[in-house]
Amino acid sequence: MSVVYPDDYPKTRKEALRALASVRDEDIDYSDIPEQTDEELAMFRPVGDRFIKKAQRNLAYLNMLIREHEERLAEKANTH
């Protein structure tokens, strides 16, 4: 693996999920997350469909970009 990840870092999704499932709640370090006041917590709203709709728009846009790129490549291949 790269120098960014240690040698024992999960190499597959299956290994990563297995490692994640083995973590106990009490082993998670939350110290870098600032505490929230009751007022701040009351302002949180479920993401719900907004996330799904944004993800669908992003996916549609990415698909459009890929199609345009493939069309340009095909045009370039046909002109040579």
C-alpha cells in the first residue's frame, strides 16, 4: 500500500466492514468533536430526501459529463 496507510489497513471492502464491525462503542474517540448545546441540537433536521435528490442530480450531471467526454473521444477517433 501507499505510505499514507499502514500495512494492516484493510485492503478490501469486506475486510474494512469486518474491522468496522469489531469496533466497540467505548473504543471510539469522540474527543475531537465539539460538544453541542441543547439549542444547537434542536436546530438539527433530518436530511431525508434532500440528500437523495442532490445525489441524483450530481449523478445525472456526472453521467452527462462522461457522455460528452466519450462523444468527443469518438469524434476525435473518427477524424483521424
